[in-house]
Amino acid sequence: MALELKESAISLSAPAADACGVRPAPRPGHDKRDRPIEETTVEQTPDGAFRRQRNAFTVRFGDEPGQAPVEAGRYHVLGALGCGWNRRQRIVIRLLGLEQAFVPEVVYGRDADGWKLTKTPGGVAELFGYDRLNDFYRATVGDKFTGRGTSPTVVDLKTGKVVTNNYHILSNDLETAWAPFHKEGAPDLYPQELREEIDLLNQQIFDDVNNGTYKVNFATSKGAAEAAYTIFKARLADYDFRLASRRYLFGDQYTDSDVRLFQTLESFENGYRPGFIDSLGTEDIVHVWDYPNLWAYARDLFQTPGFIDDAELFALGYTPDENGDYARNPFTDDEGHTPQSVKDARKAVYEKWLEPAGRESLGGSPLYSGPGGGGSFELWKFGAYADYYQG
């Protein structure tokens, strides 16, 4: 089946590339202001706020014209372990038991030539002889491609071409179109009766929390960074109250929204928070554990099978490799830390995540005062996906 590419895919350029650049901690001899050039030049509003560019490939999975057919083993999703948009898909794949039907692969080392492919038996690098994720984009759009491929990207093993890099909607397709391949007893992450409200909450989580971290770290004006940080803190406080009486965001069963919120909570301390300190010029930055209900909720998910695996624990700086070394240093400059004190700090944070959450007795209502109130949920139809809620 041939898939029709949208015009936006053909004009893909460098700024539409990596969705997961995390502002690096300053290194000796480097200017603290050094940041990925696309995020801090093209993806900016006139007042210095970060505005993320759209995804170029938006093909959906299903049996309708123009959709990618659902065939077990036909697709691999390529993404970086440090990328929250990619970890979201990996979590959903594990929770639903899709590891063999929709295979995740790891890319690493983003540089001027884009992401590098991991050479594994049966992987896309071996199958197609490619070294870079960009090679699949060139195979898809030819010489018109001048940018970098994004994490995550879904590749069709039959054609060697990109199917989608639309991380916004991919997990929903895995939860619905791929249902025939779900494991027995898989959770319903996208229940029909809650889809509209889940989508609205997901938009809020994306704007204020997931992407909110990038709005702080990639703002080119301090005012924009401070505004984004104010919203980020307010949203965490909002969810902290919501979770005081609910085990999960919609009550007694976790959903796609919980996966999306968790992707930022799990990486905030070691990934985004050091950049906040640099962007805002202060050490007075919130911790996840400053919000007791949200923190217990995050630990509850962290300890739930499927929400994090060994590779991600290492990539996010929670556990060391076989040599005892950690992947991330959470400190932004030389604060007198020794290699051992950094390791001790990493171990201490990991042990905090393993403390009992004590939320098993909570249930709670799916109704909340958040987005969708006043009947506004009825207006939410994902734009081009007007018939999406018909099941």
C-alpha cells in the first residue's frame, strides 16, 4: 500500500528535526549560553519564547485510505532513550505488550548529521545498511530533505520509508488501531467514554508541562522563561491537588494522560531542572517532591511494571553502568562535587523514587475542574480528525 505524503513532509528543514534537544549543562571552556541553534533561533517568537515546530509526517494507522496498515512486525519505532516523546511510546508499547508487534529501537548521539542508528541484529541499520536516521528521511522524500530526522520516527520495514514522526498521536494509535495485538489483560489506556477529556488534558499537559520545560530552557528572553516557569509550577500545583483524592488523573485506572505526565516527571530532576537553574539564574527551583501528592503519584507509576525499564533508568541517570558510572551529571557547573559525591547524589535520588507511594487505597472520580468543563470538551475534535471519536 502506497502512503501519500503531505506537502509538509517535503519541505522538512533543520528546525523541524529533533524534538528532544535537552539543554546541555555547561562544560568547562564553554559559554553557558551555548544551546542547540534551531531551538534558539528559528523556533522562537518575536518576544523570545520557544514555539515548537510541527511534525512533518502525520500518517495514521488503520484500514482507511491513506492510513498505514496494522501489520505485526512491519514497523520499528526509532528514538532516543533521553527523549520524552520517545519514552512515551516505549511505555505504551510495554504496557500493551506490543514489543514484538511494534518494535522499538534506540538511536543515539545527535550531531550535525542527525541521530546515529544502533547496530543490532535484525535492526534497521542491518536491514538497510544505513548509519543515520536521516537516511530514512532521504529515502522518503529524496533530495528535498535538508534537515534532521526526529525522535521518535516510525519506519516501514517493507519500504524503508518514514511513516510518521507525529509523537502527539502515535500512542493513541497504539492504544486503538493496534488493539488486536495487545496482550491479554492489557490496560485500556484510552477508554472510549473519556477520550475527549483525555485529549484536552493531554493538550494542557503538553503545553504547560511536557513542552513547558523546553519553553523555560530554550527561551531567548528571561521574561519568556520566567512566564513559562510560572505556568509550569502552577500546573504542578493543580495536578498535586487533583491527585490528592485520585490515584491517577482520571481516577482508579491509569490512562494515556498519566503516561504523558510521567514522561516529564521521571526526567525532571536529572534532565530539565539543571537547565532551569541556568535559564532563570537561580538555584531556587522547585523539585518534584515539593508537591507531596504529585510526588507520591510519580513514585507509584515509577514502581509500576512497564513505566520504566533498565535502559531508561541508566539513560535518565538513576542507575549506573557495569563500571559504576552514571549517564547524567545533574550539576550545572563546578560546585565542588567529586565523582564520588555525584554518584552518591544519583543513588540518593533513585532511592527516593523507590520509597513506598502508599496510594493503593485511592480511587477517585474522573471528573475534575480542568479542561473540558462547561461542555467545551464537545468542541474538541482534533481538527482534521473529525471522525476520530467514532471508535
